[in-house]
Amino acid sequence: MVRDYHILVLEDEPATRAMLATLLEAEGFRVSTAELGSQASELTANYNFDLIILDLNLPDEDGLYIARELRAKSDIGIIMLTSRKEDIDRVVGLEMGADDYVTKPFFPRELVARVKNLLRRLSMPRGGRRTDGVNGYDIRRFDGWEMDLAKRSLTDPTGREVNLTRAEFDLLTALVNSAGRVLSRDQLLDAIGSQFWTPVDRTIDVLVSRLRRKMETDPKAPTIIITSHGYGYKFAPAVANG
Ligand code: CA
């Protein structure tokens, strides 16, 4: 499966860039590299990449801006490379569409595992997942919201469609299908098709934080997705299936 994937590495630091390229090529991936945001834009305009490893701090452009631009036009997998705690806060807090992030310095094996994980997640057919359409009912309604599992759409109480990334939608589906029950981070990772897990994994927390920004009136005082400290999350509203 690995052979068919084309990965773009955007990193201005020569040693890290070369290391990533060597590492991914050794795994059988086709790899292209760029050191500037402008080069990456040119490459993504001309080639179809499955995934980009994107350094947050680039000399010419902000990695977050690049991620947002890419996400607006494609389903490309985005793994952000960050170097500091403040970076992580920016990545988590902003609405920029990265699927995952890795903090420098990273273990090569961890990065490869995350790449494979994300590619696997992206290649899962839409609508074919086990959490979809339980009992043949595809619609979920709660507090004026409507979720269509077959169309993979979410509509807010004013009738406006809310754009969710693949992973956000899968996570919300898992939560909604278990409304009222606390799901562990492990169960939630499983629901989004993620096999790789470490005790410091924040994938689920990042996704929940993004969902809250899109759905909660006050993301700091959530009433829809509730935190169960040290364990996981619970979907609070009552859900009607239809
Ligand atoms: Ca850099």
C-alpha cells in the first residue's frame, strides 16, 4: 500500500528535511521536498500529494497559513512539525485544519507511525465506517443540530452547514452514537481509525478542541462535549435517531 503514496516534506532546516526524506523513502513512500512555502505552493499546484509534513516555522510563510490554504482546497493529510510548547498552543487553538502534529525533536519511528496512521485514516471509504448509520438510521438530531451520517454533513440550529474535517466528523459520530456515556481517549482514537497511541498523544484533545470551537457557544464552558478528567469525553445532549 505504501508504494502509491506521494508525500511532500516542507521544512527549511536542511538536516531535518534530508532526514525526513530518507526516512520516508526507506519506508517506500514517494517523497518530494521543499524548503520554502512558495516552493510548496508550486508543487501542490502541479502534483497530487496524499500528505504533507509541514514545518510551522518557515522563513517566508507561516505554516498555519499554508495549512489553512491547503485544507480549503483539498483533502490532503497534514502533519504539522512544531518545536515549542507555544507552537502547540497555536496549532491546537487555531482553526487551521492540520490532522496531527509532531513536536521536534521527534523519534523517527513515531513520525513514520503517525504518517501511516493518517494515510490509513484518509484511505478509509467515506460512509463505510462501522460507527455510521447504526440500525440503518443515518440522521442524528440534538439541540436543534442535525447530523447526516450518510452525507457526512452537520447543520447548526440556524440551518447553516458546518464544515468538519474527516477526523472531526468521525470523532463526533462516535460521541453522538454513545451519547450520555463517557468514551475513553483510547476508544475515541479507535473510532477515528488511529492505531498508534502514546501516553502523550493529544490527537483526541486537539480534535475535541476544534469541534468545540465549531459547535459550542462558549468553547471554554462546553455544554455539548464534556470532559471527563483523566479519562475521556462525553456527548451531553439527548440524541434522536431518524
Ligand atoms: Ca523551521
